[in-house]
Amino acid sequence: MPKTRGGILLPLLSAGIAFQLAAQGQTDSLHHDSASSAAVAPAPKRPAALTMPLAVRGYQLRDSVRLGSDAAGVQYMYTRNKTDDIAVFVAPYRPDDKLGSADERSDYVLSDVDAYYQTLELAARQGNLEGFRLLHRGSDDLHTHGHSVIAAAVWAIFARRGATRPVFTYYATYALPTEAIRIRAELPLITAGTEGVPEFARTLIASLAAQY
């Protein structure tokens, strides 16, 4: 399964060195495997189009870029103070993504986030990230508006080789009913802190989950 991991497009990383937002096809229903039958769950109610909030915790929606076809998804860029950028990628699932159970959705988001973590770990081992400190890696589920949104995230602090100031990096994948939401940021620690971006992500996802 491909891992998908300002108007400046932030670098996209995948398993290995770089993650990709691969062409993704939308599935109309989620399938539940059963030992006794192959019952198909009712398709979740999907909004005609997700409406992205114009402002989230001090960040303003600046622009959006469609990444090729509808199946590839859309990148939205949120900006604060004209310098701090958070990229949000919205893309439908591929038809072969296994998402029928909570365990499968959990595996999906954890695998996606782990691919991003591996790129950080490799860069740290190679000496490209100095003072690397992992703050969180793993599940980051959200319960909001009657939905339990399965998610995983990683965030850490480091300084890129040759840089004088540390940065805070964040990457998360949220499994909404019909789309995956991926959020990525790398911001100066002095302005971002360690809680602002995770709270941005949870607030944004709560707004999107309310539309289902």
C-alpha cells in the first residue's frame, strides 16, 4: 500500500526517503470481512464536498492546489503571520485500501505515519538532524461530533544540520469515513511551541468530521 505522506508545496515523503500522494481512487463503501459471510456495510454518508474552514486557531486558509486528478486529492495551505505554514492533504481512499474494521483503519494510519517517522530517523542517523528528540509517535484518535476518528501522528524537535534554531515537525493521518486527511508542518520551535500544531489538527478534523 503506497504511503502518502507555501504557494510552496511542502516536500512529500514516502517509505524509504520520500512519501508520495499516489493516485487514489475513491471507494463507495467499506467492507467488513466475516468468517461466515462477506457482508458489505452501508456506505457512509458523504458530503457533496468537504468544506475547509477559513480559519483554524490563528491559521488562515491561504490557497489550495489540486494534485492532478480528483483521485490524487487536494493540498490546502494554512498560514499564520505570513511565515508559519501547515499543509493539509485531502484524498479519497484507493479501492484496495483495507479499511473495513477499526483494526484495519488503525493499521492504515499507523503505517502511513511510521513511513514519515522512518525518514526522520534515517536523517538523524545520517547526521542531518541535530538534537533530534521524539515527542510523540503512535495513535492520536479523536472523538468528536458522534464520530470516533482513528488517527496516528508523530511530532518531534530537531535542528537541521547547519541551522541555528530548532524546529518542530508534525505529521498526522486521520481516517475519515471516505477520505484520508494528512497534515504536515515544520515550523520554528520558537513560534510553534509543541502544542499548537496538534491542537490545530484536532480542531480542523473536528470541523470536517461534523460534515458527515
